[in-house]
Amino acid sequence: MQKEINKFLDYLSTVRNFSVHTVKNYKKDLEKFSAFYEAKKFTDLAAVSQSDIRDFVGIERRRGLSPRSIARLISCLKSFYRYLNFERIVIKNPILGISAPKSANLLPKAIDADLINQLLDFHPKEWIDYRDKAMAELIYSSGLRLSELCSLNISDLSLKDQICRVVGKGNKMRDLPIGGMALKALESWMLKRTEVEINEPDALFINKMGNRLGARTVQERLKRLSVKQGVPYLHPHMLRHSFASHVLESSGDLRAVQELLGHANLSTTQIYTKLDFQHLAKVYDKAHPHAKKRT
């Protein structure tokens, strides 16, 4: 089985252009499936039945795997068996008829603009402060994913045109506008960036060793900045979510937000329209002529 898994993962990377993150997660899921396969003492992938797949999913569920992770696991197996079927390694697909559990769309609430202003309202003192402010401003300004931020190169920016080019999921490229405050922070960071001995000259954001900044460091720096500014921890995805919510609330243009976020399907973007019901009720009470209760 391991040989087929390796070929499948290589296929995802080279032919399907799946992101490194997705391939890594699929590899973890298939390692679990491989362990199950060996424990059952199978010798042929074609011998795995739908009942066996259900047993495997049930084992992982009892181990505490979340509904979202179970859904990804099933999606992984469906892709794997489609590939095996295409390569004529198996004829029947045992994953057909098995559906993923429904899970709630758990998104962080959009943060009030005043809180974000509080987070970003500070004057940098050292080079690292300039970097952190530029990172946070850019995420909120352009709605970047954490991975997109970390992979940015200097050549991806056009400060003159106020455009940022990012490569998102599926290696899809998109150009994003850079807001005025983010532009100012980036210009200041580019000047301070020269104070560090640089090992990776292409990387936009670097650490004190001069290497490209990693995702964990970005998360930790935003956590520290949140504490320093006296606000709840505003992690990268929360800034991205707030960007989407604030643009959507102001414009009402769901398609535009979809393009800005780099969502392949509009249904993914539609979850941002699920505003708090109490807020909607207040708007209704104020706006609808027949909303007022009788006295």
C-alpha cells in the first residue's frame, strides 16, 4: 500500500497542484488508513469493502477525531480510491455511499473595527515592531491567509500601484489591493528591514536570523501584540475574517469578497453572511415601519 500512497501523494502535488499543507494532511490520513490496513492483514487494496471503511472511520471517531477531521479523512479516501480506480488498481470503490458528518461552520466572530484600530494604533520603536505592524496591517487590509503572508516575496508587492500578488490554495494567483495604512506600514518596514543581516533576500518578512518568517512566529507575535495593546488575541484568521465581514457589510458584494478571499466556491464565502441575529433584529426594529410593538 505504501507504494501506492506515495504515488498518489506525488500525483496530488505534481498533477493536481494541491498545496503543501493539503498534501501533508492527506499523508497523515493515509498513514492512519495504512495502519488499519495492516492490522486487518489485508494483502490487496481491492479486498477492502465498504464495511471495512465504515469500521475505520468509526475507530477514528471513537478516538476523538472531530467532525471536520472525519470529513477530511473521508474526502482523502474518496480521492485516493478515485486515483486507484483510474490506475486500474481497484475496480470497485468502497468509499462510495459513505458521507461525511455534518459540522457547524465555526468561524470567529468579526471583530469590531475599534478593537482592530486599538491593536494597530502604536508607533513602532525597534525594527521588529515595524515588521509586526506591517504584517498585521497587511492581513487586515488584504485578507491574506497565514500561509500566503509567510510566502510573500518582495517582488510580489507593487507599492506604487498598491497591489499585492499572492498564491493561494491550488496554486491560484490573485492580485489584492493594499490599503493606505498597510501601504504606509510596509514602506516603513522596507526601510527598517535593511537593519537585519538577510539570508533570504527574496522574503518580505524575515526573523532576527534573516530567514523567512514562519507561521508559528507570526501567530506568536500577534499574540504578544494583542496583550501589549490590551485586546483579546486577534490571531491571523480572525483578522482575515474581520476583513471579509467588514468589506461585505459595507459593500454587500459577495462576489467581490469571494475574489478577494480566493475562495473557489461562492458557498464558502456565504458563511460570512451569517450575521448575529440580535444585530439583525435591532436593524429590523429600527428600519421596518411595522416593526414597533403595540403599546
